[in-house]
Amino acid sequence: MAGFADFVDGAQPARYHFNKKVTEGMTWRFVIDDLRDKSGALIDFTSITCTCTVYTQDRQVVTTLVCAGANGKITLSKDETLTGGLANGLTERRCMWALVATNATDTAEVFSAVDSQLYIRAA
């Protein structure tokens, strides 16, 4: 198992392709898994603190996702009681995201690539 510092070295800054469609008023849950270092070892995310911010194309913050780390993966989620109305009256709202993960000594930032979107659909 690799340490979080191995992830930091490879992700400064990183762009990640992660296209998802979610519906307002529903629970959202995404798992970014199989995260490995250069030698192929799973990276240990159990000691990280992270924030994943969802924002619009013009950088207005829409919401923040709850983040949890495990061995080789990061899980992002948002409870259904907190997702109502996030499509903002649109049929489908196109958003981007940014993840900042840190432990006691290191920080890594991962951003959605331009063609990697989070679409929030109306209920």
C-alpha cells in the first residue's frame, strides 16, 4: 500500500475525467477507485480530509460534497435532503468540480477536465 504523498506527487494539479448525471432531491454517491501510485500499489486515503466543491461554468459554488477516503479510493456523496433545487430551475444544469485532499503534511488538488462534467437534472 502506498502513502498519500505518492498521490500528491502525481496530482499537481491533475485533471480527472469523471462524467456523471445526478438528479436533484436524490442521494448522490460517487466512488473514484483503483487509485494507484506509479508502481501500481493502491494509495492509502484513510487519513485524508477532503472537500469536493461543485460549481458552475462561471465559478459560482453550487454545493460541497461529503468526502471519505479508503484504501485505493475516495467516495463522494450528498444526502437527498440537501440536493433539492440544485438544478436551479433548469432541465439539466452543467457543473464542474474540484477536489482538495489533505493529510497532516501534504495537499493534492484534482479538477474536472473541461470535458468532464457533473450534470444536475431537475426532479
